[in-house]
Amino acid sequence: MTIAEQSLELLAQVTAGLPGGGERRGGQDEMTVTVADALASNGHAVVQAGTGTGKSLAYLVPIALSGQKVVVATATKALQDQLADKDLPFLSSQLDEPIDFSVLKGRSNYLCLQRLNEAESEPGLGLDLDDAALDDETLENLRLFAETSKSGDRSELADVSDRVWQQVSVSRQECPGANRCPEGESCFAEKAWRRAAAADVLIVNLYLYAIDVAIQCILPDHDMVIIDEAHQLEDIVANATGRYLSPARLVTAAASSRAVIVDSEAPGEVEKAATMLKNRLETLVGSRLPKGPPDELGRTLDLVSGRVADLLNDLRAVPSDAPSDVLNRTIRARQSISSVLDDISYLRWAVDDEVMWVDGPTHNPSLRSTPLAIDQILAENLWSQRGAVLTSATMPLNATSQFGLPSSTVEVDVGSPFDYESNALLYCAADLPDPRNQQHRESQLQEIESLVSAAGGRTLALFTSWGAMQQAAAHIESRVPWTVLQQGEGSKAQLLKSFIENEETCLFATMSFWQGIDAVGPTCNLVIIDRLPFPRPDEPLLQARRERAGADAFRVVDLPRAAIMLAQGAGRLIRSATDRGVVAVLDPRLATSRSYRWALLGALPPMRRTKDRSKAETLLRELRRNQ
């Protein structure tokens, strides 16, 4: 019996054990066979699997039977938690031999015992952050956590600020390694890595996996990778493999050094250089630098490089017989500052096939360089070394070429088991003025008010800008009796919890809520999308990609990104077989554009469509009465 046949048998057994007895899904079966074949042949596959497919079990079941070590890389924490806390434990409970799985995060997610020891012995020698001093109570809580936690994972701590955590954790660039650290044997990060090395299935964040692809020394060796939420792969790999320099990074480097070279003027000189860099960069925020840093910025980088090099030399002068706590601080500072110096050198000149620009915010602008394309990086460092399955509910149409996958890659679309035709209505406000018309915003606000009123709240409104979201929220909350939650008023988790628990609530949010969230049931009968999510024309990396694409820029760069994001936003409506409702796109171009409307509609689930708002309102009122 082949692994594909065994996988289908086990999948039937496992789904039968789900609450309510589960059900067989043709798309899930097809995906399971595709994954099993890739595992058996060390091959590559791209699987578009719509919402409700059950794609997690579709790849976990064949993994469990393969006998291979497999990494599952996810783009969101929500899916990572679902796999570790729900899917894998459930699958293990259905097997004779449980699956040995582990979760591995970046080093800075784990408490550093050495830094905690140092903070307890000499609390004044942490980072120079007066408002984040580690007082006695904070230190006591951190020590209790260190003694009681098995993982040392920050996510287990209910309430700790970023600035406090920064003083008791280390980045990959800072850590001297277990062999050179007094706490090496007890190190939480090292224990996590050892657990990861022993596990059969390893769950990681896609950003961490991208760093491993770039430098190939982060993760344990493995046979296969499953990349879930793979529609985000290009952006995450480009971000993870890029370089950056910011004033805050220089200030942090200086602060970490001041604790061990008290009499040196070098830390202060680096801080002055950080101010000079900020002044130079803030005038260039948003600018692409196709020829590399302009002359004045280049001279500033040379000055910064010299002062950072002086600081590194002073650190190297710390004697090797210095007290162990001083020596450990010194090693961390050396490694961190060496990394800064390497990046300054890299950013000094333009690099072929990379895009250099200055990013905001103005209080801490950064100089960045990012690969223009990631296909070659992935082809050389990943696909040539192991098999892979890439999956998402919304895969790019040109995924194989975009990601540099081999020509032998299998591509399948297994659809979705949900009855979109019966349960969902797509309403396009075709009569609204064009978004570029001054009358558009006022007319759109009236449209939102009418739809929200018909739905009785129960609305997730997704916007392409903060300004549009804030204006709409201010308009609606003064005109309807239901609570209007707004992104920025609390954490993402808190807002989503309030939205789900209070059915008549509205949630107004921007791009980070367009994907990766679930609001199952009557709390979300209406999803509003304020305009088609085309990327900004002035985004430096996409500008460069457009130039490379030439006359095909809109078709190759802008349209695919808009299609995926629109599908992700619309996909927030139907999250279960019983969900019903309306997706309202308040951009008439979806109905009127002859050049691209069908490409966008083709990316959406097969919902009924209308341009008549009264039909949308009728359905919303009906759902409201029945709930």
C-alpha cells in the first residue's frame, strides 16, 4: 500500500474521531494525496485549499506516516497555536504512536537566564532605559517565571513590556552560544533547540524559517517543509533576507557597551552619530536610492562606521581575565556591534538586484536594502535541498515561477467544501462615485451606515488606510446604537475577543485584520471592504518590481497582490459551513473596470453577486431576524 493510500485510510479514521463525527471532504482527500506523493518523491507541490478544506490534517496525516522529519512553517501565530494546541494533539490521540512534535521560536522569545542573573546582581548595568528599570518586584516575578516555566517562552507571561523583556533576552546576533555562556546548559533557547532537533514535526514561524533559508544555521536539519499561508512567502522572505540600519539600533549598541567599558568615550560618540544619522535619514523617508546612498548620507555612514569600529576596538580591549559577568556582557556587545558594522558596510553602496530605500517613522528612520526578487534565493537555498508543499486559501496564479520552484512542481486547486452560492452574497456598490472623486467618501459613509443598520451591527469593516477607518468609525458610532470597536483601541486579540463575544458589535480595522482572523457565527454577517486593495504606487520595493516588469507591471505586480488581499478580506465572512452573510465592496471599479474586474472576481469564492444594495440589506435583515 502506498503512503497516499495509507494516508487516505488514516484520514478517514481521524476525521471520524472529530467532534460530531466529522465528514469526508473531496478537497481534503485530494490535498492529502498530493502531500503524500510529495513526501514519497521528495517533490514539490503548490496546493490552493479554500476555507473549510481541513488543510492542516490534510498535510499532518501523511507527515505522521512518512517517517520523515518535517518542518511546518506558518505566517501567523494563530495557525501556529492551532497546530500545536489543537491539531497535532488531536491527531496524536488517534494514533497508536503519538507524534513527537515541538515548537521553536526566535531566540529573543526566550528568557535569558544569564541576563536575568546580571540584572539581579547589578540592576543598574542593564540597558540605559530609565522608564523600564527592573525594580525588585519585576525581578522577583521574572525569577519565579524562570524557576517554574518549562519553556521560558515570553508568551507564557501575562504582562511584560517590550522594554523590560529586552533587558532579559538576547537576539541571535548577541548570544555568545551555549559553550561560552555560564548558563549554557540551562538555557531555555538551547533546550528548545534540542527539543526541536529530536522532534519528528517542528512548527516554526515563517519569518524564522526565511532567516534559516538565508543563513542556513538556525534550524535543525530536516527532510521536508510545509509552508502554510504561503501567499505571504514573497514578502516575508524579502524582509527576512534584507539589511537595515536605524538610529535606535546604534543607540541600543552603545547602551549595551556602556555597561562594560565605563571610562570609554566611544558609546557616547556612537550615540552622537545616531543623531546625525537620524537627521540625515529623516529627510529621505519614503525615497528610493537606486544608486545607493547619496553623497551626504554616504559620508554620514562612513562617520558612523568609524565610530562603531572604535567602539568595537574598545570592547576587544576588555581583558580575557575580566570577571565572568563583565566578560559575558562584552561578548554579547561585540557580537551585536559586529553585526551592525557588517550591515553598515553592506548598505554603503548599491547592491545588484536589491532595492535600497529609507523607511519611516521619522523619529526612527531606517536605511534598508531588500532583494528585488526571492526566486533565486529559494531555488538555491531551499528547493534544491529538500521537498516542499506550499499551501494557502489564496495562492498566486504564477506561484511556481514567482517562488523559483522547479518546473516539475505539481499545482492543484482543491476548492472549498462551503456552499458559497447559497450562503454568501457579494454586493458591489456600482453606483458610488469613483474613489478618486471628491464625493466618494461622503457617499461611501452613507452606504456603510445603511448596511450596518440593516445588519444590526455584526459587521467587520476592512479599510485600506487608517484615515479612512477613523473617519468611518467616527461617522458610524454617532449614528448607530451598537458598539463600534476600532483598531488601535486594544490589542488585536482583545478586539477580536470582544467582537466575537458581543454579536451586535462592529469592528473597524485596517490591513492586519484582512487575513488570519476567524469570527465564526452570527457575530459577522457583514464584511465591508472600503476599496480595492491595490498596493501604494510609491512603495519603494514595488516601484522597483514594476520597473523590472515594464509594460506588464500592473498585470504582474499590482493585480495579483490586489486579488490575493481582496480574496483574503472577503474570506473573513464564511468561516464555517453554517455561516451566512454579505461581502460589500464599496469600490465601483469592481463592477465597471473592463481591464481587471474579472481577474479580481475570479480570485473570490463563488458567491452570488449583485449591484443592488436593497438585495444585500434584505438578506442582512433576514439573518438578523433569524438570530
